[in-house]
Amino acid sequence: MSRGPTFVSVTGRRYQLVRRPVGLPVEADFEIVSVELGDPSPDEVLVQNVYFSVDPYHREEMAELGGWELHAPLEGRTIGRVIASGVDAVPIGELVVHRKAYSTHALVTDFRRIVVPDGVPISAYLGILGGTGLTAWVGLTTIGGLQAGESVLITAAAGGVGTAAGHIAKALGAAKVVGVTGSDDKAGRLLRGPFDEVVNYRTTDLYRALTDRNIDLCLEDVGGDQFGAAIEAARDPGGRIAWVGAVGQYNDLAHPPPAPYNLFDIVGKQLRVEGYLVKDHVDQRDDYEAFMVPLVQSGQVPVEESVTLGFGHAIEALRSVLTGGNYGKQLVHLVADRRCSR
Ligand SMILES: NC(=O)c1ccc[n+]([C@@H]2O[C@H](COP(=O)([O-])OP(=O)(O)OC[C@H]3O[C@@H](n4cnc5c(N)ncnc54)[C@H](OP(=O)(O)O)[C@@H]3O)[C@@H](O)[C@H]2O)c1
């Protein structure tokens, strides 16, 4: 056993939902409770969390039909360091990725060990090198079949998936990468990165701006009008749309936006539209890491993230992601760790 001879239990804190939010979540929808966490059992490790991920899908989980129960632990991707171990093969000090987010500490049985390469910050394993980057990779490659020389449109371009997708598309040889975002500031940052053109959907008529763009592949993250704009932009005939998510409607699942008026152009333009869930493609993680780790290590791909400091600010971070406050992957940083920076 490597739990250590002097292990004493820790008092952790975790968020739980106390009522289902209406619209944008507010602090009063949650409470923070203290939990005593003792010796891990033989298949468990006790982890002190360093970062957790705040994702748009968490808003869906809060709905009546979502997966988050009231007065119960909340799920989400997290990185933590093992502080006591009941698993012989996992010593104290190891970094693990697990799914007990919104908590300072957790006893976990379902986890993945990570060995962070030199030159890579550990937070990357929740962003560009985690499920976020993998989502972009799967959408562009397996689902979208991106070929060198093709053009790509990415909605929610300044978010976690969107920024990752921009870098991946360019690294795979895309000839042109067009982004859609909600502010001129974000547009400027995207243009200083891998994006060739960016459209601000708040100040521009998206349909008009994207009509007849002959885009080969659209990675669509928002739904509603932005899905319609992707149909408008897609190559005629034969453009592809990899549909990733619908962040524009998670705050009010009971009232989704009407279908885009040009939905039937999917037929006229002979488009291929395919939705997917990254959880069904985790077998691609090794290939993706082999592709992306050297790009991050060399600095060719920056780790783009918005980091909210302090456990007590998690709901602020969540509200930010649901209102466009973030640039890159939104994370909550709980404790300083020796491997937090490069
Ligand atoms: N299929 C899968 O397996 C999978 C996995 C991961 C993520 N996703 C989906 O991918 C999308 C992006 O996720 P992410 O984690 O990378 O989040 P994100 O893009 O970092 O954050 C959400 C961004 O969406 C935009 N946004 C927020 N509310 C909006 C609204 N009401 N209307 C339009 N845009 C809005 C904001 O950017 P602007 O300021 O630019 O508007 C915001 O920064 C989400 O739809 C998510 O559900 C799917």
C-alpha cells in the first residue's frame, strides 16, 4: 500500500445543486458543503484537485432531464494529484484525470494517469490535450474528413473546442480557416492565431457574410442561426458539417430556436451533416496526442485558456462560459502545483 504511514483524513469542499436554474445559473442555485474524506479503499485514490473544467454541457446536466441530481456531487473533467493511494501501481504524487469536478478533493476509482511531457503545462490535459482538443480533432478528421487544401468554418471559434480546431485545421494543411465569434477583441486574437478571416455574429449579418463561401467543412458548435449560417457557407454541392454542439440553446432547453429557414438547402446542396460525441472516440486519444504534443512543446500551438482562480469562483467561471466571457478553454484553478507552469 502506498497511502503513506501518516495519512490523516482531509476535509474537502464540493459544490452541489440545490435547485434547477432558470436561464443563466446563479450562485444561489448551488451550495458548498464540507466532506470528510478518509483512507482510500484498495481500488481508490484520494486526490487533491488542481484544475477542473467548466463546460457548456454542464448547463444541460442541470436541467430536469439532465444528469446532475440535487444535493449530490457534480460531474466534470478534473486533474488532481494523488495524496493517498489504495492502488499499489499508483503512488502518491501521481497526476490523474477523473470526473469528480466542482470539488477540492475526491476519492476516485475511475481515473486515468497522466505523465505530463516537458514543456507542457498540466492544464493542457483539460484543454488542447484533453477532451476539448480531442473533440476538435475527431470533428475535423474522423467525422469531417478534412483534406489538405480545404477550407474550414468554425463557430464558437474563440472557445475551447474552437481555438483547438483552428490550430488543428491549419496543422493538417487547411488552406483557409474562417471563424465566428461574438466580440471584436476575440476576433482580433483569432486573427493573430491560425484564423484567416473572422466574422463577429453580434455586429454582422451572419447569413449574408457567409453566403456562397464554398466552405468544404464546417465545425458547428452553437446551433440556431449559426447552424443556418454554416448551411449557407457550405460548398455547393457536397460540403460537410460536423455538428459538435448547440451552446446557444443550453440555457433554455425547453425553448429551442426555430429551425434555420434554409434547412432544406441541405438537400439542394447535397450536404453531409453528422453529429457526434467525443466519448465514443476516446480510442483516438493516443493518435491525437502523438500529433499534438510536439506542436505544444515547440510552442507552435499555444495553450489557450481562461483560468479562474479559486474554488469559490467556479460558478462565476461557469456563467462566463455561457455568456462568452472566456477565450480558449475555461478552467477553474484550485491550488498551486509544481507543474502548473512550463
Ligand atoms: N459533441 C461532443 O462530444 C462535445 C464535446 C465538447 C464540447 N462540445 C460542444 O462544443 C461547443 C463548444 O464547447 P466548449 O467547451 O469549447 O465551450 P466554449 O466554446 O469554450 O464556450 C462557449 C462559447 O460559446 C459561445 N456562446 C456562449 N453562449 C452563446 C450563445 N447563447 N449563443 C452563441 N454563442 C454562445 C461563446 O463564445 P462567443 O463570445 O464567441 O459567442 C462562448 O465563449 C459546445 O456546444 C459544447 O457543448 C461537444
